[in-house]
Amino acid sequence: MRRWPAVVLLITLLFAIPTSAAVVYTISPARDYVPDRPPQDMTSIEWWQVPPQSLMSSMLIGVSPELLVVVNVLFLLNVWLFFGYRRIMKRTALGHETRTAIYDHIRTHPGIRPATLAEDLGINRGTLRYHLEKLQEVGMIVTTAVGGQTGYFENRQKYSVLEAKVLIPLKNPKTRELLFALLENPRMSRRQLAERLGITPSSVSWHIRRLEGDRIILREKTGGEVRYTLSGEAAAFVGERAGLLRAGGCREGVGAGSEG
């Protein structure tokens, strides 16, 4: 219903165009004025550097000048129509049963990866990708990537950038165990972490490399040995997730939905 004023205005302008186009205007100078200095040099630009509205107006001058009014009105209404479209699409986006299930699952399992989402809901990858794109298109979900892995979140800004990046690796059992080990015992070496996790030192290095780039894990070299610790914000958030797990766990915290 909110589009009706714009439609009425557009129809009115279309009916007014023939009348205004039929009017003949005579232009004459206000006074005999001759500039006392030459015009300034003009700087040439390429056609793609011209603003779209100016480019379209220039084209219409030679083709159909009376359409300039309509084009200018459409440009003015563009922002309003865009946001109106977004509001309508948001209201109808969850009208599809599968899309609603995907959105609800992302809400309750922030940071979930596409493979796990497809497995949990029994949806093939192609169908899942289509519905994820639609939810992103209307701004209902967002993605965050860490260590080459992408996680999906409800677009409610519930987590900081670093918190979102921590939630994704927390879905992996070994990475989660590594983060908890560093939370309990900061400044552990690679060898100590390998013994604690029951994996090889090279595997520890693989997990750490995925987290160092996003400043989740920090390294320091003391006495010829490299030791690792969590950054301040990461330690606080991992501690919060660990507390949820100890309290009984929930998939949103760190429990279910682990990804290998």
C-alpha cells in the first residue's frame, strides 16, 4: 500500500509531459555581457566516470527530452523503493518451509558451517546454497570466515567480530579442546599441547595456524621455545562458552553440532 503515492505521482507526471513538451520557450540574454577573460580549461574524463543519472540525462536529451522528468523522479524514488523492496522481501522470506528451518537452525547454532547445516537438516548442497543466498540477499543472515572455514550467523550483531571468529573453530572438537587447554594453562608449548590433546605436534601446528591470523591465539618465544596463549578478548569469550558447557551445555555454546 505504501507504493501507491509513488505510482500516482508517476502517472500524473506522465500525463503532464505532453502539455509541457508542447510549450515553446524563447531564451534571450539578460544583458549584453562579454567576459573579459577566456574560459578556464576543461578536464576531460572517460564516459564511465560520469554519474549514471547525468549519463542517462545526456542520452535522453537527444532521444526524448520529455522523459527527463520521469527519469529524475525514478532516481529520487530509488532509495525509497529499494528499502521498500527489502522490507517486503524480509516479510516473505520465511514463507518457505525449508528456508525457515535453515534460518531457525542458524539462529540456535551460530557459527554453523554449511556442511553441518546440510547434514543436520537433510538438505542437499545445491538447495541449501540457494536458500542461504536468499536469506543473505534480504539481510537476515551474515557470514564470517576464519582459517578458510565459513560460519553462518543471524544478522543481529550479537557477537563482536572476534567472538564470531571464535565460535566457528569451537565447532571442531580438537580445536575446541586446544582452546580450552590454553584457557586453563596459558603459555603452553606445541609439545605440551600435543600431549594434552593426544595428537601429533604437526596437527597442533595446523590448528594454531588457523587461529593465529585472526589474533585468537598469540605466540611468544622464550628461551628458544615458542609458547601460545589466548588473546584477552578470546580468553574471555572462550571462558564464557566453557562455562555454558560445564553448566549442562547447549549447542549454541559449544556442545552439540561439532564439526570435524
